[in-house]
Amino acid sequence: MNTTRFPIHFIGAGPGAEDLITERGAALLKEADVVVYAGSLVNPGHLKRCRSEAELHDSAKMNLEEQVEVMARGVLEGKKVVRLHTGDPSMYGAIAEQFDLLDKKGIESIVVPGVSSVFAAAAALRTELTYPGIAQSLVLTRTPGRTPMPSGEACEAFAKTGATLAFFLSAGKLDELAARLISAGKSPDTAAAVVYRATWPDEKIIRGTLSTIAAETARAGIGRQALILVGDAIGAHDCGQSLLYHGQFSHGYRNEKEDERFNGSCAFYAFTAKGARKAVEISQSLGKTVIYSVGRSGEEEGVNRVAPEDFDQLLAWLWNQFDAHVFVGAAGIAVRKTAPLLRDKATDPAVVSCSESGSHLIPLLSGHLGGGNRLARRLARISGGEAVITTATDTRGITAFDEAAAREQACVLNPDAIKTLNAALLAGDSILFHGPQEIYERYWKECPQVIPAEMEGKEATETPDVPAVYWDVTAPETVGKAPALSIRSASFVLGIGCKKGTDPELLKQSAEEFLHRQGLSRSRLKALASCTLKEQEPAILALAEQWGAPFQVFTPDELNQVDIPTPSDAVFEKTGTHSVSEASAILASGGTLKTPKTVCNGSITLALAACPHGSRNTERQGTGNVIVIGLGSGAPGQLTPEAAAAIDRCGCIAGYTRYLDFIRERIHGKRMIQTGMMGEVPRCMAALEAALAGENVCMVCSGDPGILAMAGLLYELRKENERFSTVGIDVLPGITAANISASALGAPLQNGFCLLSLSDLLVPAEEIRANLEQSAGTALPVVLYNPAGRKRRHLLEEALDIFRNKRGGQTLCAYVKHAGRPAQQKWVGTLAEFPLEDVDMSTLVLLGGPRTIRDGGVLFERRGYADKYGIS
């Protein structure tokens, strides 16, 4: 072990450009074993100098103690440690407080100076800060914020000296600063300049006077990372005791403020090159992010380009994969693009609109439960802009009940009651709060209308006829006429995988450490979950008993139906499933994965899933329902809001594998019952069995569920199996292929039509022929479903012959392939020229009647209005 103790070098990285670091600093950086760098400010290009095996730590997300701990540990291990600051470390770098703690540990510190941004700004302006006869002094200062200014250092005092003034950390208060300087005697015509990110590729310079500089800077969208220079020869920045790395200090990159806390994943969409740059800037404080530039090649690193014509499909695919979607551009774009995807306030992700300059951030959707308001505030702090919050409770300074639940990561069990309870809050009505005292004091102690109710244990002793909130308290079965909102803190499921015979104490220790890293106590667990192979595993049973948590298990077949991020072939060989901890956590929670599989102590895997709002019970109780829906063609725009809500509401989704592919992105994490062709009966039986066991199942069909789909089969199976008699079946309409194809062709069905299937797999061919003969003798257009497969074409040939004989070879007809999908094709002509060889199982055939008229590629029928009303 290396016992040599090297001093820590505090290096100034300069203002931004990679070649403005000193040679000494660059050499030390190349030799370093551990580098702690200011990630929010230092050019990442400097890190290219580091060796591949060097440890890199971003201090933007660390407090003072965490930084010192990392640096001290490196020194004690005999490693060379570098602390990389922006500009020059001695200027507002908060190094004194780091020295103090390192000195107490007996660790030496050496400072390597760097180029300050004040000199980089002067270079960009090509100005002399101490111009002979005008100004021979330079004052480096700042405006007060959460760090106050010492007595005698107000900007008014410096304004009277005539020195060149350089203001750091003040761009967001430029209008106020200019007014104060003018009131202190500075001429409104005094020269002023703002330099944004001096020496960076996107450096920007704004020149003006004290009377104009604030407006010019605002128009340029500059709100941070800018230096202000004022004076007849031109500047400003930080002084005083730093709070930058205090554990409770909040900024855009490490945020401890409750009303700005957002830890979810975000997708950013920009529509201009400037917007893409802003997306890169404001996304840096978040964890899981992805940035797309729509229609722009985008030179920003980490920005993905997407063609405008592909954007709607991309957004639909990403919609349920991210906790929030940020649109950098006009708010109207966000409104139009997200509208078709909206389902329910309890499940929709947050949507925030950010102006191109970052000056305004508007949460448009899921402000409370989805965290949209908190995300907007957090991003506004980074961009120097303003969060435009419109929710009524927030504008009045009242914490809404769903906002409190979201901050506490608790589940709202009956989201439909949110609106009523928050309305009562706004109306000033009295509301009884049944729940933990600390929750009440945290959010509503200063709100006199929210009254803590008397309780015994976990049961409410009474339910007066007033609105009430039940937080971790069982609401009485009868709550009178007043609305009640139920919230549960136990909103996570811990999925567990482990080797046979795992030591119970080792599992308990691993689980406690895992939860601690997530910032959760074991009381937040709704259940433990694993596979049936672990049903009698002593370690898991002991943990469930000690923690008082229900333990659920699932069969390998059930677990294999769940889409998970880290499938394992090795696990499959031993258990028959590709996932134990992740899949079981998702199934037991009915929600989404919060923390992917983590290996603990070599033999234990743990995963954490969050329960969705509206999730009432861990155990399946009573009988569930089967909701049968139609997807239309499968395109997102053809899914009705009612059908979409059913998909989101149900924890189990059943369907033909190909149809489930249409909605795969929105059912991620749900249990699935999927079969291929010829698997209709097993699929419907499995759906009924799941409903009988207490699950709510959504049976997915193409087109309309009651037309050549699964609705009839489900009713038939229920009728023939008495044990399914308690299972409810609801059918929600969809857009059938006949309607989609007719729309593609014009209006060929408006006087009524006949719909027939040519598949003889379930209906005898003789019956089909009889139906063809009868329908051909009418005046109705006829739509043929399932017209031909690779081995079955004879009935289509017979159908065309029947209609040629009955209606004539010049009868208009058409076909549509892949109706309503991107690959849609169509043909229009007569029966005499019908291209039989083009038809397959993805084709729908339309045979016109005597009223059918062709106008180019359009078919329509006369309705009779012209004859009746004399329209010419």
C-alpha cells in the first residue's frame, strides 16, 4: 500500500476555453488519480487531459463535507488529488472553507492560479479596465442574494468611487442593479457591458449603458454565467463567506428546496439551434435525460436529431418512458403535440414549456402529482428565468393535497377526489386531516381550515359530514355525504432475488442499506416480492415478518410477461425467468420501476418499484373485470380516450402479440397475456382467469372489438363456464377497418353497407357463399374482411365472380392495404380489372353498388339530396 501523502492541488481552470488553463495546472491534471471538478462551470474538455483510470467527481451535486471526504480519502490512500475550480480558485471559489476542513485532517493544500473570467471578459471586450485618466481601480463585487453583502460593500458605495465595477452572479438582477447605481449618482449614460460565458464557443457580448443594458440583456435571453462590467473605462462578482457547498444550499444542480425538488427522468425537445443549446444548458442538473432537436442537425454534443415527420411517433414512444417532457419553444407546440397522448392526471407525465431563451418556464401538465411545477422552478433557477405557475393553490401559497402526496412520494388511492378536496381548500371550507402529525405540521400547520382529527391507532373514531383526508389511516366504510381523499405512504414494493440458504441477517442488512441509499425507510414498503421458487425462503420470510410487510410471489411464466431493463440469461437457466427482483417488484406494485436491479453482497439482487396513484390494495380481492377495447388500425391517433384510459387503468393487458406491439411503449411494466395466431381461446380463458383472481384485464383487439374480434368469444366462454359468471365484461368501441378504409377512399358507404368475412376457419364456406349471393343481390356496397391468405384464395375468386355476374364487370370497386397505418396503399377500379394477385390478409376489399360514383381516386355514393332539393 502506498503510504506517501501528496498535497491536494487547487487548480484554476480559467474562464472556459480549454487552452486557457496554466501549463502547471494542465500537467497536474494529467498526473491526477482523483479529480473533483466544478461540473456546472468547468469546461468538460479539460477532463480529456485526465488518465482513463482517474476517478472523476462532479462537485456540483456534492456538499462541502462530501467533497472533502472524497479528497481526503484519496490523499490517505496515497493518490494524487486535484480540485479543479473555474477561473481562479482564490476569487469566490469557496476554497477557505475547504482548507479549514483539510487542515483539521492534517492535509496540505497548494493553489495553482487560473485566469479569472473578469480578465477573459475584458479581453472579449478589447477594453482596458484601468484606463489612464479615467479609472485606475477595479472593484470586483456582486449584488446581495441569499449570501448578504458585508456592511459598507453595497454597490452604491462603490458607485461613488469612479472605479471600474465588475459584478459577478448578478445578471438575474441587472435591472435592479442599474437602478441602484443610477440612484447613487452614476450617469444613465455610463458605459456598461455583459459578457456571457467568456471564451466559450457560445460567448455572447451585450454592450450598452446603465439605462439600456438590462433590456438588451433580457432580449438576448441571458440570465446566468455572465459578467457585468460598468464604468467609463466598464464590470461585477462574488465576495464574502460562501454558502455554495453548504449541505442545505440549493441551486439548479443540487437542489434541496422542497418546491424545486424533481428527481425523475426528463426528455427535452428543441425546435431551433438556439433552443437546442438552451436544452443542453438547463438539462445538466437532472439525472436521466435525453435531448432531441426536431428538424435541426444540431452541433451540440449529446443532442439527437429527429425529422419533423417522425416526431409524433417518437413522442408517443417516449411518452410513458419519461417522468417529464420539456418543450423548448412555443407553448402551442407542446399543447398540440401532447394533446393526443393525454389520459389521466394521475398517470400523465409532467409537461413543461420553456421559452427559447429560458426566460419563462410554464408547467402545462401534471403540476402536482407529476412534479411539473417543481421541475419548472428548478429549471428556472438554472436558466435565470421565471417559473410561471398557474395552479390556484400554488398562486395562493397553499400546499395542495396531491402536491404534498407527491413530495412525500405517497400514493393517492382515489385520485378522482383530488379536485373536490383541493376545491374545498380554495373555498376556505373546513377539512379534517386524519394522519401523521408531522405531515400535518409540515404542510398545513399555518392553514387554519385544515384541522387535525382525533384518532385512536389507525382507525378514525368519527367521520363528521365535512371533507376529510385520510393519510395512512383507514377511512370508515361509510364516510357520510362529504368527500374523502385517501393517501398511503407505503407506496413501494421491494423485489428480492437471492441464493438458496441466504443468511437472514445478510439479507436484512443488504435491504436496509439499499433503502437508505434511496432515501426511504422500511415503513414506505407496501410489500416484498419474489418468484414462487422463493416462496419458502427463510431469509425472505424472516424479513417480511420483521418488517410487517406482505410477501407476494409470482410464477416464472408471470414474471416472463413483464418488460424489464436488465434481463439475465443466467437467471433464466436457474429459475425459468429472465428477472426475479425487477419483474416481481413491477407486478406486485402495478406500477413502474424506480430503482433497477442492484446486486448486494454478491448473492442478493434488489429492485424497487413505485405503486401508481389509484393503487388501493396489495392483495387481489374479489373479482375483477375484463374490458375489451379496439385499437383501430393501431396508430396512436385512432385510440379513443376511453380505450386509452382503460389501458392505463388495468394492471393486466391481454392480446394478440402483433396488436400488443402497437402499444408496447405505454404498457411497459404491466403484466401481459399474449398469444400468437390460433391462440384466441387460450388468450380469452387466461384473461377470464386473471379477472376471476381479482385483476382488471384489458383485452386488446384491432379495429372494433365486437366485429370479428374477441368480445363475442369472451361472452361465449363466460356463458359456457359458470365459474366465470361473476366476471364483468365491458366492451368499448373502436374504429373498424371498414370505416378506416372508407375514409381513405372518400365516402363509399354513406347509404349503408354489408360487411362479410371470407375466412372459413370458423364459419363454413357454404355459409359464406350463401351470404355472398344474398348480399350481391342488394344495392348495398359490400366490404370483405380476411379476403385471402397465402393458401386461401378460392373464396375471393368466387366472390368476385358472384359480383361480376350479379352487378356487372364495370361495377366500381377498391382495395386498401394496411388501412390507417404508415404503409397504407389503395387501388380503385372496376370488377373487370380487379388485381386479384395484390390481395393478402392485410387487405380490405370494397365492392361498390349502383349508387357508387368515382371522381379520380375518390369513391362516394349519392345520398339523394340533389334529387330532393334540386341541387345542381
